[in-house]
Amino acid sequence: MIGSAVLLVAGVAPWAVGYVTEQQWLEATEEVNQSQPFVRLETDRYERGVFSAEASGTLALMDPKTGETDQIGFKVAISHGVTGSLLAFSPKGGWQHEGARWLEDEEPSLTLETRLWGAAVVEFQAPPVSFEQPDRPESVSASGGFARVEVGRMGEQAEVLVVWPELSMLGPRAEVKLQDLHVEQSMALLSGDVWTGRGTMSLGALVVDSAELPAVSVSNVSFETRSEASNSGQTLDSEAVLAVDSVSIEDAEYGPHRVAVSVDHLDVASWNEFSSAMTDMQLLAMNAGADPRSSYQQQMAVMQRFNEAVRGLAANGFSVGVRELSLATPEGEIQGSLDVSHPELSEDERANMLMVMQRLVGSVDVTVPLALAEQYPAVRMQLSPLIKQGLLVRDGDELVMKGQMEDLVLDINGVQIPLPPLL
């Protein structure tokens, strides 16, 4: 009896898993197409059997600037198990077109492993690649690489890992080389389009060799991000830190460099509305050739949503700025910070709120080595207007910019600049 039950489950389970996989595929396709306008996934054929299935379709990618669309045809080989399915993707016509020789013995692998409880794992494995065009001075070569995305909680949680040891691209004007790319990201959906989590990206070296400009080499780049929910998920605190060990231009080396940017107490609901309004504004700009009267009314409606979202962000209070700026040069270190904030308003203050910028406050503090402007004409040309206007003043061996913003007035080194009430 136990053996019969096991055989029954082993025979019926793949059919049930195949049915659920097909429904998940259709739901995921519809969700991708409805969540944004720039990527469309269309299924041309889905033939399901007991232990396997086959599907094919097209992936359309639209350029937001031009509105042009590129289509990529694909096919999927699906195998059904007891608790999930394995989907293997490949382009129509194969990974390597007829006559092309950029792959040797091994082909790339793109798979999606799904589970009945809503988990999924996407993996992309690439073999070494070498691509050259005989009639053109262009080539691409890369070592084998690996990318993995693990999704859980019905798409509301994700873990990302990318490892790519080496990539080289040679064009008619420059050669670009990347070494030791490593990306890790852990994130969870908070609300709308807002995600929380942590991520790191590291790059061993980036080399750009151009015939028109001096060769540039960047060593040991790291980029770290952190986003955490606060106030019971109603606000968001986020931070991003970029650090570079050294930048070499010809025989000169500069470093280390560090930039830290953060946003505190950002209202999540207002930010979601702001993002939605920005996306709709892009769509209206691409469809500018439609009925002018209808387009004008839609633009006014979107602008109203945009203004309300900005007012909501300001009324709930926020702080954003460059908390740390440190750039090392042989002439000295460039240091600075920038901060802009808005206080949280009471209910009465929100009702009487006329302009966003009226309650904005901020500060700026930047120091630049004087020798940097004296020795490099290009830098001196950029800084001269600021020096003439008094926005940069000499303090010993440094050029200093210190300013405060309050009551729609920006005061920099004693020079007061009235700010227009934009919002």
C-alpha cells in the first residue's frame, strides 16, 4: 500500500506541478507587463505535458528616450518535479548565430527553478567568450561568469549574487577592461516600489585606454548601500557609500577617495506616489503626438499628483545630503558636505502649507586646495567665476565655501542669494 501510494504521488505530482507552473508563468507575465511600460513579455505558445512542457515567446525592450522597441525571441524547455519545475531558456536560433564564432565548446545557461510555495531561483552561467569583427576594430572577450537571483515570499524577497572575474571591450576609440566584479544584494519589499536591504559591489580594477585621452586606471572600487524601514514601515532611511583606493592617470596616482550619501525619514507613501507620477510623466512625453487637448489635461493631472507627492514628502519631514566627500590629490585633499532638510509639520501647519521651499533649511561646507587651482588651468577656469562672485574665498592655502539656507535665502560666505519659490 505504501509503495502504491508513493507511485501514485510520483505520477500525479508532476502533472499538478506542471499545472501550477503554467499558472505561475501566466501570472508573472501579466504582472511584468502591468507593473511598468518598458518591458513586455509575450507568450506565443505553451504546451504542457505530464512530466515536461515547452513554451516560446518574445521579450520586448523599449527605450524610454526614443520609444523604439527591440524584440528578442526565446524558447523554454520545462521539466516538472514533485515540488517544482525547472525552466531552461534559450534564444530562438540558439545562443550563437550561424557563422559566428564567439563561443567555443560550451554555451551559456539560463535557468529558472520554481517551487510551489512561491520561491524561485534564476541562474545564468556564461562560459569564456571571444567576439571579433574581421572588418571592424571591435572585439569583446570575457572570462566565465555567474549570476544568481533567489526569490522568496512570493516575489517580495530577493538575494542577488554576481561574480565576473574579467571583461574586456575594444572599440574604435578606446579599450575598457574590468577585473574581479563581485555583487551581493539582499532586499525585501516594503511597500509599492520601495525595497529595504543591504548590498555591496566591489571591482578590483577598471582600466580605460583611449587614443584621444590619457589612460585611466581605477583600483579597488567598493559601493555599499543600506536601506532600513523606520516608524513602523512608514518612513525609510537609506545610505550609499562609494570608496576608491586610487585613480591613476598616466604616471600620476591619486587616492583614496570616499563619498557618502544618505536620506533619512523619507515618507514611503509619498515617495511611491512621486515615483508613479514621474513614470507617467515619461509616458506622456513619449506620447506627445496624441490629441493636444487630452495630453494637456493629462499633464496637468500628473503635475498635480507630482506636487502633492512633493508636499507630502516635505510635510512628513526629511533630510538628504552628501554627508562625506573626500578626494585626495597630490596638491591636497578636497573635503566637503551638503545637507538639505525639511522639518515635520503639525496638522495645522500642513493645512496652511503654501510652499515647500519656504521651510527648507540646508548647509554646505567645501574646501579645495589653492594649489589645485593654481597648477591646473582647466580647474582654475571652472573655479574663477565662483571666486569672482565671492562664493569661494581664500583661507590660507585653501579655497573655502561655507553656506546656510533658510527662509528662501542661500547665504554663502556672506553673499546672499534669494531662492525662487519653485514648489
